[in-house]
Amino acid sequence: MPTSNPRHPRFPIPGGNEIRARGWRQEALLRLLENVLSVGEDPDNLVVYAALGKAARNWASHDAIVHALKTMDEDQTLIIQSGKPIGLVKTHAKAPLVIMANCNIVGQWAKAEVFYELERKGLICWGGLTAGAWQYIGSQGVIQGTYEIFMRIAENRFDGDLAGRFVLTAGLGGMGGAQPLAGRMAGAAILCVDIDPERAAMRKEIGYLEEIAPDLDAALEMIAAAVREKRATSIGLVGNAADIYPEIARRGITPDIVTDQTSAHDLVYGYVPKAYSLEQVREMRKSNPAELMAASRASIVDHVRAMLAFQERGAEVFDNGNLIRTHAKDGGVENAFDIRIFTEAYLRPLFARAIGPFRWMAQSGDPEDIRKIDDRLLQMFPDNRIVTNWIQLARRHVPFEGLPSRIAWLGHGERTELALAVNDMVQKGELAGPITFSRDHLDAGAMAHPNIMTERMQDGSDAIADWPILDAMLLCSSMADLVVVHSGGGGYAGYMTSAGVTVVADGTAAGSERLSHALTNDTALGVMRYADAGYEESRDEIARRSIGYIDLA
Ligand code: NAD
């Protein structure tokens, strides 16, 4: 039975034993589509997160996808082009059930303006990665990533501890909303600025944000008190980051850590320029996108100049994957890239071993399934400090959103071992239903994004999109249930390409075969990609795990 969803009453959270499709594989994918809407930011418009990231092109496409998933057989494949179902063809039971290509525009044409024009004509939509691939699990999906970044900074600069440290950030949307909880879990006093009072109120309601300050003075006092007492806290502040950051800098206050997760990647549908109200911006998105774009860029210039000022005064400043430096540089901030990207600064040694955000979701809707998998995971990997620490913390602090799910940073071999153990649990009836496995697109072999994932790769291969395309082809050959190739849309047009994958643990022997091939080959390619770029950690992993890399070095 689906359960009610107070946040979006029209979009219940799927679950239960009753299946509407012709098999669990198809049913599971249908539930994932329903789930991204139930936890999405604006499901009435099919928008899941990142300003424009959509689950389907339009409602007619959505309904046709639902119909196809309910009526297709296991030996058919549904083809989806940028959120629109194109056809259902006969393949075989080991082929993917769904293949998608989302928002891939030919090189010289891959620009925001062309994207908006194609979108206006109804020819394309941006899948926002986990939105279009039906893998989004709410803000909980990025919490561990954000937490690990804070902990790396703690280890590098603050003796392993953020107690008594002030973190300044902005953006309380679908992804950015994870920041207050991740900051508090890391022990910091974190101030999160957002222009939209509803977004801030929502994060407080679901327990991610502790307090909302009435104004900047009060916010800074609350932070100062928490810093003095070395007390972890998360404070929200409604305001424009392009006003608030420079004002904090002007007062001579220097936070310990500064970042930003406003939807700065999209100058029209995402970022809100200062001196404009939300209502004005909503209206201008239709009436005057060109002026809005220019105003957003000008505000981002001020916003990033303040971040650079904090960096010059000794704060740890990083870009959290929203292209804010890119737009600042276009606006004339020549040294915007003095701010480092989080992947290169903190996470690359993990990606070089294909350790990245791996997630699983209980199709039954029963949170007990996730707890039982937590227990199994802790038994299986007692020496993996990152995972054991995270699972204990997540159990205590991270509320479920939508279908109960968990995300944990696991690497090559570990993902397959866990998935096979879980498939076995499903087969033995130890869990209430099947489990789906997917991973973030921000993963070793899966993403080319020269301003985020692959910035300053050791061999300069930052912009080569062969890797995600190879990954998607490999996943199709490796029996995955859903495979997708995404490129950027909106402000990300021309900036990235990635591959996504979902595999269903339905408790069958065929399920084990699918999980084993797809998950093993996905991470093997990730390790090979980094080995090919010259990373020592990858070569070590190749030797340790006998990965079939052809070494021409
Ligand atoms: P979202 O659209 O759901 O939320 C963005 C938030 O920013 C909104 O709440 C909006 O009100 C606020 N905002 C916009 N302009 C502002 C301003 N000038 N001052 C203060 N607040 C402002 O987007 P999201 O899903 O939270 O994603 C945020 C950004 O992070 C996007 O650019 C996204 O692509 C990027 N992202 C990064 C990662 C990563 O791994 N680091 C992962 C996913 C998304």
C-alpha cells in the first residue's frame, strides 16, 4: 500500500506487496519514478531538484511511461529520449528494461540558450541526473558526501574536529538542504542562507535545520554562542547570499569554512539575483530571461568576490559543484578558480579506488528492511571506518524521505558483495520486498564534468566524455535494469556528461547475475579510468582486486 505524503499529498509514497506491473523488475522502476516525485521539490511540474531537473518531459510523457512500465514484459526494453517515451522493443530478459538518453546536445550547440529554446519547443528536458533517472532520494542522498567533505577539512586543518568552527553556506534546496544536517553531524556551527522562506521552513520542519534566525545580527549571535560553547548547531537565515556574504566580510568576520549550494548553475531558473524579489524573478523567467541572466551573473560576481575575500583571510573555501566560479569568471572575476572544487580538494583519492555514493532503497516501503541491511553491512565491513562511522551516524540523525533508503560510500567489490548478500536476504524472505541499487552519477567511471568531477585530472583528461559513454554501454552489456546517459541542461548545458544505473535485487538467481555483472563492471571501469589518468591508488586497487586493466604505461 502506498503511504500518505504530508509534504505533497497528491504524490503518495509507494510501497507494499501488491504489484501492478507484470514483474517486480518493472514494478520497482515504476515505484522509483513515483518516489522521485513524492520527495521532489515541485512535483506538480515534474521538477525533482536542481531548479529544472525533471522526472519526465511532461505529464503526457509521464503517463505513457507509467502505462509502459505496467504493461511491458520482461523481455522488452523501453526507450526514453529526454523524458519522453519513444518506443517499446523486443529484446531479451537479460537486457535493460529501460534505456534513456537525456539532454545530450551536439558539442558546438550545447549552450544554455539552445537548451532553453529546445525546451520551450518541448523537444528536450533536463533530467538533473538522479531526477530523470528516477534515483533521487531527497536531501539524504548527498548528506554523506557533504559530511565526508567537512570531515576531510576537519582532518586536514582542524585536528579532526569541527567543534567550535563556523561554517557559512547558502542554498537549502533539494541537494543544498543536506548541508545543515551534515554540518551539525560533523560538529560545526553552520549558517545556511536561502532567499526562499518556504525552503528554509521546510528544512526546519523535516529536522534538517534547527533554527531560523530573524535577521543577520541574530544569526551571527547564535553562531558566535555555539562557537564559544563548541556546540554543534544549524541556523537558517532568509536572505540573498550575494548580500549576506559581502556583509559578513564587511563586518570583518571570517568563518572557518565557506561554500555555497544555491542553484547558481542556472542563471535563469535557479539563482535569484539580489535586489529582485522571488515574485519578480518568477515573472521575469517568462518575460525577460536575458535581463535575469545578466542580473544573476552580476550578483554571482559579488557573491564569489566575498568568498575569495574569506579565502584570503584564511578561511577554507570550496566550490560545492554548482558552477558558481564559472559564472563569476564569465562576469569578470579573473581569479574565481582560486577557489578549489570539492572533488579535487577532498575526494579524489576515494574516487580513484571507485569509492563513491552507492544507494539502496526498500521497495516494500518498510524501514525495517534498511535497518536489517545496515546490520548486515556493519557485519560485512567492520574494518571500513568510513562506512561503519557513517551508518551509525545515519541511523541516529538521518530521517527517511520517501521510500526508505540508505546511501554509503562503498568501492569496487564491496558494492557487489553487499548487493549479492541483500539479494540473498530477499530470496530467503528476510526482507519485506525487493531492494533497488543505484549510485550517484558523481562516480568514478560515470562522469565527465571538467568544472566539478574531473577538474584538473592528473593527465589533463578532464573534458573527455568517452568514459561515461563507455560506462553506459558496459552497463547495458552487463544486464543492468535501467541505464542512462545524461548531459547537462539549463546552466549545465555543455558542461558535463554522465551515466546512471539501477539494478533490482528481486531475490532471483537472475537478479544475482545482473547485480554481479553490472555493479562489478561499473566500478572496475571507474578504477581503470583513474589508473589510465595516472593515479597510484587505482593501480594499487587493480593489483589488489585483479581488475583486468590493460596497462600500456
Ligand atoms: P534547488 O534548486 O533545489 O535549490 C537551490 C536553492 O538556492 C533554492 O532554495 C533557492 O531559493 C536558493 N537560492 C537561489 N539563489 C539564491 C541566492 N542568491 N541567495 C540565497 N539563496 C538562493 O537546487 P539543489 O538541488 O539544492 O542544488 C543546488 C546546487 O548544487 C545546484 O547547482 C546543483 O546542480 C548542485 N549540486 C551539487 C551536487 C554535489 O555533488 N556537490 C549534487 C547535486 C547538486
